[in-house]
Amino acid sequence: MTQITLHNTMSRHKETFAPIDPENVRMYVCGPTVYDRAHLGNARPVVVFDLLYRLLRHVYGADHVTYVRNFTDVDDKINARAAETGRDIREITDETIQWFLDDMGALGALEPNKAPRATEYIGEMIAMIEGLISRGHAYAAEGHVLFAVDSWKEGYGKLSGRSVDDMIAGARVEVAPYKRNPMDFVLWKPSTDDLPGWDSPWGRGRPGWHIECSAMSDALLGASFDIHGGGNDLMFPHHENEIAQSCCANPDAGFAKVWLHNEMLQVEGKKMSKSLGNFFTVQDLFQQGWPGEVIRLVFLQTHYRKPMDWTVEKAGTARDTLKKWRKMTDGVEAGEVSPAVIEAVASDLNSSKALKELHTLASDGNFPDLLASAQFLGLLTPELGEWIHEKREGEDLLFPLSGKLLSLREIAMKSKDFSELDRLKTALISAGVRVQMSKDGVFLSPTDEFDPAKLEGL
């Protein structure tokens, strides 16, 4: 059996993965709060953990892997969106969940086995909170219930590697008179009549954010399971608080055995933000003409534990690569997934190394295995291939020009006179054409500045 190694955030080491039960490998990943379109940063963990899901299914069998990714559908941002638009909360969350599923599907992500909504597990949250109170780990105050961080000092901060005192000094903590300790966090809070609420022993209210994932993972995967994942922005306080709640609610269980966190995403070398004008939803990129398969390939080019930079140049190169691979594998029956590809992914999801193997398979002309290996990574699937048939006006002119460029290169290599070759390349670039020349051939593709009128006479 393939040996999988994963970098465990909790231990700070790369470890050999050994599931609690190989017949039931279980993974939980924190999902989105559903009030708006998913942005590019939301999509990265989806692709990262989709790759891990594919690997686990390949190694242990699809019927022996359970992947849970939740939807947070009770939240102040959702309440604000409802108040702002006058729309019903359920209408907003239903619509946003479908947007998310459609957009992630367009990126080639398989749907998890279970996608619970927080509002479906309010009873389980209340029961877990009651258990925490009875064990002395939580207390009720002024309609709120708070987790008492002092009650579990030996474990709090282990994931993020910080002491409670350091976290108090560096974190923005809500100052409230009913808190015994500034670091105590909300498990339950009261709701006014105009906000969503459920009856509880502490009055009508709604859950805090952190208790949701603890209750849902416990209900669907058990008190102990194999992998918990998410972006590294969730490490503190969300995941730290999940661990505290879950370990105190189930002191004889271990909660998550392995913790995985992906790094954040940048756009053109800068942090993505609306103020910089570089904030994109996944749908924005679709509207700009970038297919989901292209976005996925750009994501896979960077290891999940490294910051990923989305650039137009990377996207253009990815689009050209996929066009080349799809032409190579057109009409080809899939062969075997390359052992080198599996080995790379099994080594802490080394997707960039796996992609290098795809390039080798393409160069060697092993198109059946190229197709199988790409599909193992979620690429070159029939579902993601429609974009390849979409042509922009004037794009047909590029095929004969690529042949002309190839001929000029052959002549230049013999004569050592590259002037005509350079002239044509310069003219193509000025017409908004991306020119790529390698030992595999010449590839031309239109950029966003493509102007077919400038190709006349070339």
C-alpha cells in the first residue's frame, strides 16, 4: 500500500499517516460562511483538500473514506446581509450554498460525502455545551455561555504554539463584563426577536462560531477522527477553540489526529484586498475568461504550505499547457496513473512535483498515462473540458502562424540568422498573442489584449 506522509501542524513534523480505522478514513474541513460569492482565497483549501481526498480514495478505496465539509449558515454577516437586502435568511443561504457548490465543481472539486449546515445541528451543539458546563469547562452569564479557558490550561495554545498570556497580548479579544477571563470565548449568545434564535436552557439564542464544527464533526465522524484541515488563518482562534471544546467534551477521545493547514493566497504579489482592487471572486475569474481547470492548475503549481501567488502570467501559461495536453490526449484511452505522480502527492501533497511528472509524460509521448495521471489530479476530465472548444474571434489565425513560426525557427537554427523569427515574434506579441517556444513545439494563445486585426499581413 502507498505510504502517505503529511505535515502535522500539531507536532510540527512530517508524519507517516496511519488512519485510526483503514476501513473508515475520516476527514473534516472547515467550510464557508454562506453570505456571498466565494473569493479566490476560499477556493484554495477546497482544491488542496480535494487533492487529499482523491489520494485517500485511491489508497484506501472510495467506499472507505468519509469527507465532511460544513456550511456555516448562522452568522452575524448573514444577518447583516438579510437586513441590508430585505431577503429571507434561508433564501440567502440556499442561494449562496448553491453558488459555492457550482463554483467549486467548476474547479474540478469532488463534493464531500457530507456537507452539513450548522442550523441542522443546533440540538447537538446545545447538548455539547451542557456537557461542558457539567464538567466545569463552561459557565452561563447574562444569557451567554462561555468556555472557561483556565479550565484547560494544559492543552490550550498547543496547536498555534503560543501561551495563553501571549495570546491575550496579541489577540483582539471581546471585552465583556460577564467574562471571567479575557480569553474565554462564546459558546452560546442571546438573540433578539429580529435575529435567528433557538430555545435553550439559557434562553432563546444562537451558537457561537467555534462550537459548530466541534458538534458537527462529533456527530458525523465521532469523537476521534483522522484529519482536520483548513486555511492557516483558522489556526487561532477557531481551531484552537475547537480542540479545547472537543477534548473537554470528550476527555477520553483524541479529537483530530492530524492537523493540516494551507497557506494564504496573494494576487500579483500582494495580499488580496478590495482596497487594492485585486479582490476577485471565483466567479469574477470565470467572467474574465479563465476556465475552472486553468485556476485549478495554477493552484496545484504551488505546494499547499507555501503562499500562492495568482498572476495573469501564470494563468496564461496554465491555459496553454492544458490546451497542449488536451490536444495530446484527444481520443486517447486513459492508461495507468504514474507511480511517480502518486508518490509525489503521497509525500505531503507535493502537487508541484506531480505536475513535473505530467510534463515528463507529455515529453515522452506517453499520452495514455498522461491522461490517467492528470485525471488523478482532477485535470483533463471530460467535465472540465468544454472551454477547450470555445474560440475567440480571430483565434483560427493563430494555427497557421504557429506553423510559420516553427518553420522560421528551423531555418534560423541552421542559418544562425534569427532576424525574421524575432520580427514575427515581436509582431505577434504586439497583437496580444502569447508566444511560447520549447522543444515540444510552438504554442500561440490570445491574451486579454488580443487584436486579430493586427495579424493581417503576417
